[in-house]
Amino acid sequence: MDRQDALARFERFLSGIRSPTTMRLYLGIIRRWLAYGGAADRLHTDLLHRWLADRRNQKASPATINVDLKALRAFYDTMTVLGIAPQGESNNLPSNRHVPVRVVRAFTDDQVLAMLAAPDVSTFIGYRDSVLMRVLWETGLRATELVSLGVGDVLPDAIYVAAGKGGRSRWVPISEELYQLLQGYQALRSATRPGKRNALWVTAAGLALRSRRSVWFIVSHWARATLGNAVGYDRVRRAARQRPWSGQYPHLLRASMATTLLRHGCPLPAIMQMLGHDSLDSTARYLGADISHLQAAIRKHPRFHASGRSLGATTEE
């Protein structure tokens, strides 16, 4: 089969079952694999091993290689469903690489409070930026989820995320103080004459923030201005090849929310729901927490062996 045709079919198959971000990631991986010489109707293992060896030579981390393998597995499973590849072709892929337990990077409470106090809240932009960072810190929303919020998604006791990662919706509780701050922001927002735009976050001209890049610019600006090299910006910038918007500061606020909750005794299942993960194992790996005692406990359930499933059978990046 023509490689471009196979890629187009794979894209149509992913549409609706994967988030746009995951689709772009998987399609990029498969595009590189096909350009390397891979075929849609057969997984040539010798070629795959050379490709993986090249990826390691390019200093790809075990976690990155695991994403490559997940994309390849999804691609060949799709080709099997479409009758292009033999049944079980994806079984020829190797197992995922072992990923070392990572140190969770997050801001301290004092660092976050300094960032929240940095903008000039007497201006619309300053007030917006401070409230935006407060929402990230208190709710743990992803940058994409935050920028997608509509005016009607803010309620007195919660924020509604209509389409999180994997298409999952959820409610995330907020404090009364944050709700009042959001009410104040919406009063200022109306003065920007946004017209019929439903987007919660707008510019001073009333235009909606375009994408997660806008969120990254805002948070990165205040992180650098307030904390300087305390957050390792220079190292992140070099790793990002001089693309300053790529700094993962919104994600650090998300991690700060989760680690703060864990430190104060919040149960992992509650943190899992607020972060929008699909399994406890995902949340535990995200926080570097040990849930072996929970996994041991679930094995005592009479339905555990009958169902053949274990706690955290699914994974999420």
C-alpha cells in the first residue's frame, strides 16, 4: 500500500478516539518510521531494531522510545483492523523500555505565591495573568484545557473541563476565593468588548488566547521575571533549542498542585480525578509515589483474578 494512503487512513482512524495533541505526535512518529523504510503491511523487525538503535544514538530517552513504540503499536493495530497487515502484527514490537523513577519537578508554595504577586493587578493584563496562574495552581489543569475554557465553564464551586485528554470531561473543585477572583476577572473581561466570544481568557483587545503557547508565554514570563534561574530556565531553553515558549512552567504549576495535595494527605484517587488521569498508576508515576501497597490490596479482591486486570492497567503520559 502507498505510505501516504496508509498514513491518511491511520489519521482518520485516530480522529475522535485520540486527542489532537496525541494525533499529531503519533502521526509524526509514523511519518518518520515510513520515511525510514517501514511498510504498512508488515513490521520488519530487523529494520525496527536499526531504527530503535538510531533513536538511542540520538539520545532519545526510554520514555520517548516508549511513546514511539505506542505509536507503532497503534499504527499496526489499525492496519490489522483495516485488513492491510496480518493479525497480531503489533505483537512483534518489543516491550516498553524501563523508565527510571523521575524526580518530580514542581514549584514551592513560596515560589508560586511570588509569581502570583508579580503582575500589576491594577491593569487588565496583570490581573488576568495572576488569576490565570492561580487557576493552574489550584486546579492542576493542563495548558490546553485552560485555554479551552468557556465563560460558562466557571461555577461557584467548580470548573468544568469539557474535553480533557482522551476526550474525558471532569469537574474540578475551586475555592470561594478563586471564584471571586474569576468573577473580578470576568468583570474586567467585559470591558474588552469580546462580543459574542465564549472564550474565558482573552487579550486586552477582546481576542481569545489562541493556544497553549499563549499560556506558556504568560507563565514562563512571570516565572523568569520572579524566580530567574531558580527554576532552571537556562537549561530548559537550551534543551528546547532556543524556543522560549517551550518552557514547561504551566506543567510545573500542575505538578505543584498535585504534590501539595499529596503532601497534605489528599487521597491519590481524588488527585487522579482532578488531574484527569485514567488510572491510579498514572497518577502514582506522575508524582513518584509508591502504590505497591494498593496493588497488593487489590489482589485480595475475589474479582481480581477473574477479570484478569490489575490496578493501573492503563497508562498515561
